[in-house]
Amino acid sequence: MPSLLTPASCAEIYGCRRNRTSPMVSLRSLRNLIILICFLVLCVRFARVWDDILLITEDTDNFGNTEDFNFYNRESRDSTDTPGLSACLLVKDENDRLPEWIAYHLTTAPLKFLIVAVDPLSKVEPTDILKGFNGTDGLVIWQWFDGDYMPPRIFKKAKEQFRLYKRGIYEPDDKPQAHTFHVMRQNHFVSACLLRMKLMGKRWVFHIDADEFLTFNSIDREQDPYPPLSGANYVEQAVSGSIRKEEWEETAELLRNGVSQYKGGTVPGVSGRSKEIMRVREQVPKVGRETIEKFILKHKKRPPFSDRRGFMLPRLYFSGLRSDPDIISANVPKEFDPKNLFTMKYLIHANRGWFEHNGHGKTLMDISQFKIGTFPLFGIAVKNVHNLMMQDRARTMYETLYSDEDILPFNDALFRVHHYSGSWESFSFKSDGRRTKEDYKKKNDILDPLLSDDMRPWLQAFVNKVGIRVAQELLRDTGKVEGSVG
């Protein structure tokens, strides 16, 4: 009985061709298919980015006109060499804070470009406030909604959340759901906002909340932590502020802002870089006398501006306890009621440099120094909105949630962020499961509270910049919680 021909013998005897497909050919085809799919996805993504670039650079004849300027972000152009700082801001039921926030940063930064995202579960809309400020002293404002920055799959979830809320099935006071969706929205917004700022050629960008105000970290011999919060000494004092000790055992080795390694003793050594920063800090001006941008330009060849692309901003928490009426009325133009201004009436705060109440910091970064590849595409969101500059690598914000580097030693900071809880009416108006009466009382129960009043000059500087009539109009409803009396 003749034996069956194998493919090899067939080829040798009859010259026939093999019909079996080589495994290598199948793998090669699969690889080519994957490459083709990735290429098509990149093409779609590039088309979207290119469309954004075209929209950004599109000319318009009504730029800067507050009466007919379309601030909804699709028909406006901002010059890439416009001076000033830029900001990303997510708001939810914060109309009582927003006018003061914009006016303050317009004056002290100066804020020149602002992207505002609005949580769809807000009970009030900030549109009229934003329209009023848009164009003031060259300020350009864009208002974003979920569809402007969320990837499709996340946007679908957000729409479902809103649909359930409208039907009464989902309650925004449900703490786990509310906080989860808020964090998700914030993370995607910050990612998209930073990418847009990069594409537009912006430079210094900050992301804080509507209850936070960026300011100079001026030296206060009586209130500044002493010995300076650096290395292990920083750990010791942070622990005294009730931070979990086990999380801070290695902080002396992890802090990377020029602090030398702790080598024993009661006072840690301070590096030459930290001493140089302290010399720069000694020249920090009073609020209203010089803008943050001008200060950065003046000291751009010195640390931290010369050797960092961004840095942490420690926070200082101010309680909702109103200060003495005579104090809060001092040097306030008679046309304004200081009881309606957070920066005028709330002066009592937590200890500087402590983690308790102050919590994690925020970030100021020179986004022009980062390559476009730093910011992942395909809708990947940041994980840590508190620190966008861990280890001087912006990409880390997409990889790490929290770390010991979220807190910069207070004495090494040239700027800080004032965080205001406000009144109970303001605090509770924002639908959030975390904002209970118990939480509010806990936030205002500060151990050994201190008092600072270095923000006050900004209001007169704002009046000098825009004029008394415009200032009155823009700040008309600040401090007024919708539905409250007085």
C-alpha cells in the first residue's frame, strides 16, 4: 500500500505548492492588523486635536468685547504671548464664591485665561457671572460642559448619572456615588484642560478650587514653623498635626525640594538650595503691590524657577468663624460690604505647615516646558489633582494617587493657597455627602488657631484696575447664597 505524501515529499516529487498556512504568516497578519487599527485610532485622535488647534487659532473680529464675545470656547482666539497666568476651575454651586475668586486672581496673578467646567448636578449656573468678567482687563473665559472634555465612554456614564438624578433615583447626597463621580469628572477635566493649555502655548497654569485663593507665602517670624519644617523635623511637626505617622517615616528621604538628608540631632540640615529659596522668599511682596507673574519674571534665574518646571503650593485652611467687625472693615472701600467677601471676613486659620485641616497642597506649573507627549491621549485621566508635579515629572500625575511628596515643606514655598470653608449656608449649599453639620463643626474646631490678614489690599487694587463702577457690578452678588437671607 503506497504511503501518503507529506507536504515535503509532494514538493520534492511533483513540485506541488504547500496549502498549509505558516504560523509565522498568521502572526504577521495579526500584527499588521493591530498596527492598522492603532494607526486608524491615532488618525482619529489627531483629527480631533487638529480640529482643536484650528478652533484655537481661528480669527474673530469681536475678541475681548464683553457684549458680543462668544465665550463658549468655539469661536475665540487668545494670543499665545499674552502675559498673565492661566487656570483650570471646576465649579458646583459656588456662585457666592466665584465673583470674588475671579476678581482676586485677575488682580493678583494676573489671571488672563480661565477654563471653567460646570458640574451638571449644580443647582445654579455660573454663566452670567462668567459673561460679566469675560473681557475684563483682557481676561478670556471658556465654559466647558461634560461633552467638551470627557471621553465618550465616561460621558455616557455621566449622562446616565444625570438622568437618574432627574428621575429622583440618584441622590447627589449619596456620599460614595457623589464623591466618586465628582473625582472622575475633576480628573478628566484637569487632564483635558492641561492639554488645551499646552496646545495654546500657555505658560504658568494652576488648578485650585473656587474656595481656594493663590497668594504669596510671605515670611511671618511669629507664625512660620520653627525650626523650619524640613526633613525629619518636618515629619515630627506634621505628626503633631495628627497625620498618620507610619506614612511619614520615610519623608526625610523622599522630599525632593533641596532639603538635605536628616543626619540626626534636633534640627535637620538645610541645603544651599533651600537657603537660596529662603533668600528669594524674603523678597516676597505684599498682596496688591506686585503680581505673581511679575515676581516670577523678576526671579526667573533663581530657584525654584531656574531649576523646576513647577512646584507644590502648601495650603492654609481658614475656618468659618467670622472675625471682629472692626478688623474686617478696615481699609475696605465704603462701596463694599466686607461681610460678603471671604478674604475679608475669615481671618482665623490653622497652624502653618501642619497637615491637619490644611491637607494636601496644589500645583503651579510652567506647562510650556513639558513636551506634548507628557500628556497621554485616548481619554486617560490624571489620578492626583493635588500634585501635578511629583518628582518634577508631570506624567506621574497619571500614575500615582497620593504620595509623601504631596506636601512641600512650608518654609520652602514662595506661594501658598488659602482654603476657606465659609459659612454653614455656603458650605452646605453645595450638594455633597461629605458636607454634613458634623463635618463643618470638625473643620472649624482648630487647635491653637492663628489670625492673618495679609489678603486685604487686593480689593483696593482691583478697584484701581477696573474702576469703582465696574468693580461694584462684578462683585454685586458675591457672598450671597441663593435662597438664604442676609
